[in-house]
Amino acid sequence: MRLARPLRLLYVQVLLAMVLGMSLGHFWPSAGALLKPLSDAFVGLVRMMIAPIVFCTIVLGITSLASGKAIGRTIVQALALFYFLTAVALAFGLVTAFVLRPGAGMHVDVHQLDVGILAPYTKHAQTRGLVEFALSVIPETMLGAFEKGDVLPVLLLSLVFGFALNGCPKAARPVLALIDGVAQALFRVLALIMRLAPLGAFGAMAFTVGRFGIRSVGSLGMLMVSFYVACVLFVALVLALLARLHGFALWRLLRYMREELLIVLATSSTEPVLPRLIGKLEALGCDKGVVGLVLPAGYSFNLDGTAIYLTLASLFIAQACDVPLSAQQIATMLAVMLLTSKGAAGVSGSGLVALVATLTVIPDLPVAGVALLVGIDRFMSEARALTSVISNACAVIFVSMWEGACDRARLARMLGAAEPAAPD
């Protein structure tokens, strides 16, 4: 017996799985808390595909752009846009913290906080200078770039490989044909894996509600409300305005990406949708080369949800622990955050790692204050991931238009379609 047509849509299946997962976690919390492996397995399967798909996409994209000047211009424009959006996101978190003051009146004694729960985050939060960061992008071996699945080493290897193929066009033809065939096979494998998205969403929501429950929100509810308000305002005021200036409606893009957004919401991670977004943005009419360069780079350099979280959480700790901050101290904090917000992985828990890394170089704020956020961080990671993935999708379209590498007629047609076709 075939399912009804609405039930065959992936986003409907994911939505139903989320509702079932939340119900299970609420009524049988002990059972729900045991289902985290379902979500971990799904995210792991998709993460397994990210490095090879990014490599194939970028290599094919660079060879299609052909001109090294065009590639350099695309990268510079993308990085300039990323830093602009990050600065605006930091400002939104700062203003929201000053207006809503989520930590005011808590009068927390930092000496009474259990800093032991920060151990999993502090060990990953070593602060690195620009030189150390640049060197970490270089993999130890070519295959080592694929071993850990980090996007930046794969991006570097892809750029070098793509430029090399551009230098020997005759010898490159059979290599490109092979890479193109591998890419098509990888996307087909990804399509099969995505059929498990409802199962991953079910496990993630059952674990979240079963493990943490609504009671874990408690007195920190104001911080959560403030953060969601800041993220919504950033998307509605900044990204929507920029989208309108570029000739398309943001809500139509969100509708086109609804399946990916639901997966991000359920898993609290942007990684599971990276390969699928590459295909969908190309289907919108964005040039393969621009998509291959801008989107993977955005996953490390354009985490606007994390940027909002850093300023809001830092000022929340200052307010809760009664630590006054001067304008100079806040300016220093923002400068540090422009660096610590870059390179954070788009997975659940990365926000706390970036926050700890920020506070370790700002002596005015107690790192122990991060312990206040551990219990509710899981409830804010969804907004961080959603904001970042929406911002990166918009960034790809903006840069494509600046480069004259976007088929605007196709973009309008696809965003206006009742049921946008998902990539194979």
C-alpha cells in the first residue's frame, strides 16, 4: 500500500517524526534519553559524505570558472560578506542583551558554580592565533584532509587540485569525467541516506526532551527568549532586506529549503544538510563554481547564529554575575569574537566551545559563568544552526549575483514553484 502523497514528502515525514520523538521523550523520558544513537548515526552517515562531495563540487566548480582572477574575486567577495554579516550578528546579540537584560537580578556567585561540567568544552577551546589557525588548515597528507572530515583542509586541497587541472586541460579531461561520475554517485548515495532523516529526527527530539525536559529551562528562560528574538530579528531584518535588495523574497527561499531547515531543527546541526544544499542552490541557478567555493567556506567563516550567541551569552554572564563592563572592554570582546566565531563547527555544542574560547582571553568575565548555560545550550543550538544555514544559503545567492553567475529567471521560477524539486 502506497502512502498518501503528503506523507511521501520528506519534510512531512521529518515533522511527524519530531512530534513523535517529543511525545516519547515527554511521556517516557527514560526511553527517549536512550535514543540519541539514532540521531548520532544519521549525522555520522551524512558527515561521512561531506568531504568527498565538497572535494568533487569544488574541483568541478573551479574548472568551470576557468579564470583564476574570477576565483580570487569570488573568494574575496565571500569573505568580505561573511565578516560583514558576522559583525552585524554580533551587534544584534549585543543590543538584545542590553535591551532585554536576561541576566539582570540573578546575582550569581561564580564560586558556587560547578565548573567540572565545562571539561568537555574547555579541552576543545584552546585559543589560536592567525598563524596557528592557518597552519591547522594544511592537512598532514592528501588523504588526511578527508580523514577528520573538516571542511577547511578539504577546501584547500580542492583549490590546489582544481588549479592544477586548469593548468593541464588536455590531461584534465578524463580526470574531470571521473570526478563528475563520482560526484553523481555520491549524491545518489546521499539521497538514499536522507531517507533515514525522519529516524534521525525522531531520535534527536526524543533524546532532547527525555534527557533535559522543559524543567531544565527554569529561570534561564529569559535568556532563551532573548536569543530566539535576536535570531529572528537578524533573519527578518538583515537577511530579508538584503534578499529584497537582490530581487527575491527570503520567505520563498525558506519555503524552498523547508526540508533542510527541519533536519537542522531536529539535529541541531548544519552539517547534515551541506551536501544537499549544494545541489539545491545549483538547482536555483547559482553557478556550480560559486556554490562550491562559497557554501563550504561559509560553514567555517559565516556562523552568524554562533556570533549572536557569543555576545548575548557573554553579556548574560556579566549581568548574572554582577560584572560591570566598560565600553572599551566590550569593544575588545567584540574584536575577539570576530576571530573565535570563525572555524567553529556547525554541530551541537560548538557554541559553548566558542564561548569558552572567547572568555579565556577576556579576563574581565568569569569562564565559570559558562556553567550556567550548559543545561539549556541544547535548546538554543537549534536557533544557532538555523540562523547560520539560512545566512549561508543567502550568501551563496548574493555572491552568485555579484559575479553574474546566477540565472535570475531560473531563480524566480524555482522559488515560485509550488513544490520545488529536490536534487537527486
